[in-house]
Amino acid sequence: MLGRELLFALIGTGATCLATVLGAAMVFFFKKDISGKTQQIFLGFAAGVMTAASVFSLLLPAMEQAEAEGKNVLMPVGIGFALGVLCLFLFDRILPHLHIGSDKPEGLPSKLQKTTMLVFAVTLHNIPEGMAVGLAFAGAAFGEGTGALMGAIVLAVGMGLQNFPEGASVSLPLRSEGVSKGVSFLCGAASGIVEPIFGVLAVFIAGVVTGLMPWALSFAAGAMIYVVVEELIPEANLGEHSHVGAVSVILGFFVMMLLDIGIG
């Protein structure tokens, strides 16, 4: 049975990874970098999508599964969420990375090239995305009926919608700095590879340890919320009170919520 769940997880995360690759391919069609306002819209939309996905696709299903197993909801959901936040906090502090538009690297001191650290910055918030999609598709493989599968598809669509501009947000700035089109594309595409890796890994661990699925779902939710609060929302506002950033966050949440309620 675990083999079926891993296959579903690989398909789902492969699709979201493909969205990142397609976004990175925009470097072959456009010469200019993404404008600051467009970047705000993309980042804000991603923040809204990830927040809604954390609630509707991860935390609520985690609560339902914990209750169905006769467990105290507070333990797997509350502690799992906190562990997800802590894990991404540690990654953020340790992994050398450089955000788009910034000249100051974060994480441990490193002599890595700028292109590598730009890829690592996007890779950080692709980790919880991959876990979320992988776990959702694994749940669909394990469950009965079409409801779980539609919910997983909705989550993958939502993540894909924000992964497409994400891939472009890596490749286009690199190209504008003189990096070749091929290398720019590969860097943008590489940032999405962690999604199937961590998606399958999360499903494998949750499948091996009985009763771990509610913990894993909550963990992914906590990791995504950390990314939203620490990175996406501040960058969407660019240090200012921005109506563009605020509206794009709300729009992303609204779209993901409608997808989850209407289709999932």
C-alpha cells in the first residue's frame, strides 16, 4: 500500500515542480527582470495561497484524522505545527541563501556563488510545499472515494499557480545580471526539485510510523506559515504599507479557499 501512496505523492509533487520549471523557462521569452510591483503581486499571492492551504488542506484534515483515531487533537496538531515552525527557523538560520533584490546573504557565512544562494532562498519555502502536496496525495491514495483526491488536486493547483511565477522570479533576475539563459533556466528549475524529494520523504516517514499523518500534516502547515510570515509577506510589502501587497495576499487566500471549498 505504501508503494501506491509514494507513487501518488511523486505524481502530485512532480506536477508542482513542473510548474516551477515552466516558470523558469520564461527566461527564453522575456529579456527584462520582473518589476518591483509585479514581484510584490507574485509574493503576496503566494503568501495567500500558502496560508489558505495551511488551514484548509493541512490543519483541518490533521484535526479530522486525529479525532477519527481517537487522539487528543492538541498533541499532534499543536506540537506538530510548532515543530514545523522550528524546523524552518533552523533551516533559515543555517542554510546560506540570498533573497531576490537583497545584497545581504542570510544563514551561516559561506563562499557560495550568488546564483546558488538565490536558488537556496526559493528552495527553503519549496520544502514545506512539497511535503504538503505529497502528504495530500498520499492521503488520497489511502482513502476511499474522490473527495480526498480532489482535495489533493486542488492543493497541487494552488501551489502550481504560485510556483510558476516563482520559477520566473529566479531565472529572470539572473538573466538580467548577465547570466546565460541556460544557466538562469537551470537555476530556476532546480529550486523546484526539492518538492518531489521532500514530498516523497514525508510520505515515507508518515507511512512507516503508525499514526504520524496528523503530525506530518501539522508540521507542513507550521513550516509554510513560518515562510509566509518571515519571508513572503515582508517582501510583498517591501518594507512599506503596500495596498498592492495586501490585496495580492488576500486574493491568493481567496482563490485557494474557493478552490478548496468549491472543488475539494
